Amino acid sequence: MSIKINNRDISINTQTYFIADIASNHDGSLERAKELIFKAKDAGADAVKFQHFLAEKIVSDYGFKNLKTAMSHQSKWDKSVFEIYKNYECKRNWTEELYNTAQKANIDFMTTPYDYEVLNMIDKYVPAYKIGSGDITWIDFISAIAKKNKPVLLATGASDMDDTERAVNAILKYNKQVVLMQCNTNYTGNLENFKYVNLNVLKTFSAKYPEMTLGLSDHTPGHSAVLGAIALGARVIEKHFTDDNNRKGPDHPFSMNPQSWKQMVEASRELEFALGDGIKRIEENEKQTVIIQRRCIRLKNDMKAGSIIKEADIEPLRPAPANSIEPYKVNDVIGKELVNAKNAGDTLYEEDIRGLIKC
């Protein structure tokens, strides 16, 4: 089964679809957001994605200020969680200009909605919806997204299979166009995180939903996890995108930059070619190699027509010209009559052996 985002078919048999998640890396600047759209396109992304949230509709200032447990990467922020979210909102009056900029750059425009108001506002701009991992238990909102009848990309970070199935079922009730994305929601960029990406979950997803398109929403450095995911069947990849990892902001440190993004896409395209279609055959670029590297049955001695071939008269040696007798047929040759006189070193062909059954 395939899904379609704008004019692009996405399935196990197509090239991987890359989403550059600009997220908060616009740093509060519309002009910077527009620049990043063009840079993402130049780096090889198929889509740019923003995050449409309002601080007061996504986080509780009171709740975070009174939270007693550790806050992972957020503990390093120099402002409160609410203030950071407020500073990095994607302004809603930017939406049309961001969409138009993406059109000019010839790249798909997407954004993640985080409340009902913006869900309805952005519908005319987006060809598909991404649901962030943090909303996987908000089933009412997931259902509202599914009812828009556009492809739904569901990230599954910090969730178990029960959470995943609950959310998938909510979508499938209204909409069969689902991309199920493995995700690990640790945003520290630590190399230790590779131990937790758990790409083999993609096998679990494939077994549970064999017709469903798979993906990876990734926050690890480099592109090892991406290549592994593609090898396991993922055909939608989302990673954060910036132009400078040293900029101040919550998402810059673990984002890909134009250079690393381009390398990731190039390596992925090489991998896609290398994966092939799974049919074992002699490939077009091996046909000369078959002749050069394989052995065929050759005569050790000069032999006259009518001679009976003995084991001592033959040996398997390279090269093996087309239609020569291959070594696995040696027992079919021994004891047979030679039709034509041949010299030592000559190749034996089926037409040289009287009574040899062709197969």
C-alpha cells in the first residue's frame, strides 16, 4: 500500500521521503524561517515542517514550575519552559507566507498542529499531518486530525505498543493513510542515545501492520539510524534542520545542518540502490564477471573425435565462456563420447558430447 503527499507516491518501492523539521530553529524570525526553507530544499529535503503551537495551549507554566522530577534536556534551558515555548512560537500570521515560500522553493510545506484552532486554520495549506509523540495519548485530537482525510504521520516516541495501537486504531477508524514512525524522544544529541533508538521496532510495526508505510522521526547525531531504518523498510524520515548547530536555541544542537543533511540524503540514495528488489539473479553488471570468474570443464589432453571422456581427461578451470559445460555437470560428461576432436585446454560445450542431455 502507498500513500500520496502532494504528487509524491510513498511506499516500500519508492525513494525515501525526507522531512526537514525546522521546528523552533526559525528563532522567532519569519525571514530566517524562509531562508531555512530554501536551504532545506538545496540540501535535498522533500518537505519542510514547522510546529504550530501557542505556549498557553501546549504547556502549563504552573505545572512545569512545580514539577518535582528531572526534565531531561529542558533542565539546561536558561528560561522557564513556558517562556521558551513562548519565544519560539511559529506565528500564525506567518503561515501563508511560509506556504508561499515553500511553493517558490518547490518543496512540500507541512506543520504539526497542537490545538484545534490551528488544525482548522492550516488545513488548506498542508498535504499531510504530523502528530508529535507527545500527543499520542490525546485520542480526541488524533481523531480530529484523521477526519481531515489526509495522510497522517504518527510519531511513537516515549510510548509502548498499547499506546501505539490505541492511536493507530483512532486514525484507522476514519482514515487508512497512515505513516507509522518509530521515534526516541531524547533530544540531548548524546551518542548514548543510539542504544535506545530501537530500530527493530520497525519489524514489529511491519508484522502488526503489514500494509502500512513506515517511518523514523530521529534525533540522533549523524545518519546511522536513518540508514538502518531505511534498510528495515522506513520510507519517511524526519529530522530537525538548522543552518548552524552553534546557534542559541532548544533545537539547534541536535539538528542536521545543510552539509550533514545532504550527506544523509546521498548515503540514503546509495543504500536504496543497494537494497534492490530482493530477486536473486545474475545482474547486468556481472555478466562479464560470470565468464571471468566461473570455471568450466576443460580438456587436459588433446583428444580425437570418438574418444570416451575419462575423469583424468578433464579439469574445471576459468574462464567459462557462455554455454560452456559447468563443473556441476561433470558426472554427465564422464563416460560420454567426444563428437569433435579437441585440443588440450579447450572448453567443452554440450554439442561436443554425444548423448549429453541438455538442461
